[in-house]
Amino acid sequence: MAKILIYSAKDTLALELLSAARLIAGETGAEIVALTINDDDQGRILANVGAHVYRVNAPDLVMADVAAVADVIAQGVQQLGAGVVLLSSDRRGKELAGSVAQFIEAGCITDISAIQVNNGRIECQRNALGGATVATQYIEGDKQVLAIAPKAFPAASGEGGSISELQITVKPSGIKVRETKTKDSDSVNIEEAAVIVAVGQGLRSKEDLAMVEALARSLGGVIACSKPVATDKKWLPEDRVIGLSGKQCKPDLALLFGISGQVQFTVGIRDAKTIVAVNTDENATINQMADYILTADMHEVIPELNRLLG
Amino acid sequence: MNIVVAMKQIPDLQQIRISNRRPVLQDVPLTFGGIDKSALEAAVVLKESLGEVKVWVLSAGSEELEDTVKEALAAGGDEAYLVIDQSLAGADSSIIAQVLAAGIKQLNDVDLILFGEGSGDNYSGQVGARVARLLELPLVSYARDIKIDGDTAQVVRVLEDCEEVLEVKLPAVITVLSDIGEPRIPSVTQILKAGKKPKQTAELDDLGISAGQSNPVITLSNLAPESNRKRIVVKNPVELVEKLKSENLIGG
């Protein structure tokens, strides 16, 4: 039986992939192998929780050349006899997914939020139609590349793994890295927040963000936004965007101000436990998915909330 | 210099209704994905700064594509190359990638191929990477900025925790973030002229694409998620705070 191969450049995501692989292997009986590339520390981390790690050390490989990394993974798939490849659906992993799939001529599903195995079939859930729907899909065939969304699975634990070396060849790269700028490490991750205060295009000016910040602070939450507030108006950074091409958030409480509720946005917040929608339009789509609805101008509501909670 | 922008024909997502958890696609007009439109904008901006550039719009889809593509030609595309087949609407990424790669081979001296980082509907993000592999070209995804200098592109790739400034040998495949540029709104004159811009159309047979596919993705169901929200209307902030406090959602 073809093996399951897992790879992510990020340790936490690789551990989540190991959990997903074990779920599949529990049903299909397939053997799991983990690949690490130029990352001995990750090899130890995965082996410590029971993974059979194959370590690639390729000093000439440009890790930013995703197609070259995909080539290495494809060689790993070939040498180790893998059929199902699990990758992380962060940006690096998603870029790899299409590339690896084409290298090994596999079917590919990305952004997988859940997996169920039925009669050996790996059925995956992912958003479709811009988030309006959730599709259940599987790949018919023995070559499958599945990219799994961060946090869809818990990090694996266990013991009794092993580490072996894998030899691969690296072709010359057409990509040079001039600079890598790490983003501010103290920047907020809205995906982790228990309380989110989000604003949309109903927000009149950048100056009004101050009152929104104050509200988020008094609730112990973080400020987030719909895509146009960051992309068009540039009032908040891109990492605060909720939605299909932004972050998928699961807070206990989400207060949404001046957001109309297009699916590309709501897909990123529909897993919140409680949703409050404040909008001037009593027929706003967002009200359909809110627990509490207040039809009013956010510019009047937020100062009052700040007084009540201050 | 030839820049190809690959664009996906999708239903206008704002106009999709849900009935009994099923999406209703009847009578929903077709358009191009939002991020694809940003990719086109990036190509047009490069043309404006470099001069001698031809911007090709490449797409594969149903015959309505001949109409949909006018939108892209109005927004700055110079010529369209369309692969038309009813089976291509909603086809698997692996098929579309083969079709687009074959289409690109029909165009001469392509220097740069741009994609949106994900389509507006499925946002699967595979096709650009697959095309790069099929054409054996370098690949950079998630670009926020592209500058061309001779036969190299300087690209800023934005990841979750860092940004990379890369130098890429052309020809190359680059997928872009919507941040790269807000699509321009064409003027009435541009819209009128778009109908007269050159268009080439091809069928699958012309490209030698066979219908067979290994490892296809099968969709078992596609339903809107169930929502059991309370939808309680409150009259004012005081009432809202009371409700949230009673549920222990906020302190005090």
C-alpha cells in the first residue's frame, strides 16, 4: 500500500499534518513518513512524537524557490513510495501543493478544514463559491495532494519515531533571494483572539479607528476588518483582514460594525460562538448570521459602548 | 515584451442566492475573479511604465467567455486568447492548467505569466503553480509588487510571517495578491473599444488536449453551512450590553 507523506516548513503545522495522517492511516492502514528539508530541528521534533522522518539536506536548494522544493518532495514521494501527500495550507504550503501535484500528476485539494475517511476514500471539506458553500470532495485515484488548513487538526503527540537520510538531486534555480524581512513579531494574530471587534466600509474615517481600538481594549479583544478597509483604504494592515483571502477566526465574541456581510467576509467569522452585528441597514445580510442585531450608526454606538464599559 | 494574464470566468458571487442550502447559479452573470482583475491591473501598470508591452488575456471556459472577456479588454488587455469548451466551465484545476499551458505555447515569446493567487470562487490556488511546472518555468506566488529590469523581475512575495524580495529570471509565472493594485474602472470609450480588440479562440482539439484525466477531484456535496443564530434584535447599546453581560460574554 502506498504510504502517506507529510511535509510542512513550519514545525507546528507539520505536527498537525501528522495528526491528520494518523486519522487517515487509522482507516486505511497506510504507513506514514515525514519529510524534512534542511531542517534537522524539525526532524527531531517529529521523531520525538513518533514520526518516521526522512531528512533531506540540500545546501544548494533555495527554499524560496517553491517549484524546486516541490521537485524535492516529488523525489521523496517517488523514492519512499508515497501516494497521499499532506501539506499545510498556509501560503508556502498552498503554493507547494499545486506544484507537487503537477510534478507527480496528482489530484489536489487545498484549504481542507476537515477530513473523514469512508471506505478508504479521503473525504475533505473546503469552502467553495467564495465561501457561500462548503464542498465535500475526494480525489479518485492513488495520487493525492491534500493541503490542510492550519489548526484543522491538533498537534500530534506520541513517541518512538526514527530519523533516516534521503538523497535527492537539486537543479539550478532561476530564483535569488535578495532580502527577507520578518514581520513585526509582536503583531497581533486575530485568529487566536477570544474577542474580535471588526469594522467594515461603514467606518467613515481612519481617525474613527481610535474609538474602535478603545472598545477592543476594554473588551480584552483585538481590532480586525473586512478586506476593503485594509486593501483599498489601507487603514489597517493586511493581517487584520477577516475572510476568504484573509484570516479564519473563531472567537467567543465577534462585534461587527458597519459590515454588510458578503460571503467572502462571513466565511472568516461564521465559526464565532456569538456574533453581534451593528449596521445602519436593517436588511443587511450580516444580520442573517448574527445573534444580536442593532440597527444603528456605529459612530454613535461605539462611543456609547465605550462609556458603558469604560 | 509579452505579458499573459490568465483569468478565470466565475459566477458573480454577489448575486448567488442560497435556496435550501443549495447555491442558485441560474441567471447569475459571469465575470472574472477579483484577484485575477488585480493581476490584469498589475500587467497594465507594467505596460504603462515599460512601454513596449503587449498584454494578453488568457482564459478557458464556456462560450459566454467571448462576452465576459470584453470586461478585461476594456480594463487594459490588448488581445484575448480564449479556449472555449462547455466542459471547461468548472473543470478541475489540473485540466485548466493543461489547457492554459497549451494556450501559452501558442503565443510567441511570452515573458511573464500572471495569475491571481486564487480564483474568486474556489480559491484553490493550484493553477498558476501547475502551469509553471508544465512549462518548466520559475514560480513565485503571493506577489505584492513586481518590477521588471531587462530579463529579470524583482518580486516582493508576502507570506504570513515575512516578506521576501526575490529576483526571478524571465520567463516566469507569478501569482499576485489583490494588494498589488486595485483594478481600474474602464471609461465608456474603453468599453466601446473593447469589442473591437483582437480575439483568438481555440477549441480543445486545436490544442491537442484529451478529455481523460487521472486522479480527478470528485465533489460529493456542495451546500451552504447551516446557521442557527439567535438573531435577537436589540434597540440600543444599553440593551446590547445587558444581553452580553447576561451571557457572560463581557465582564462586569
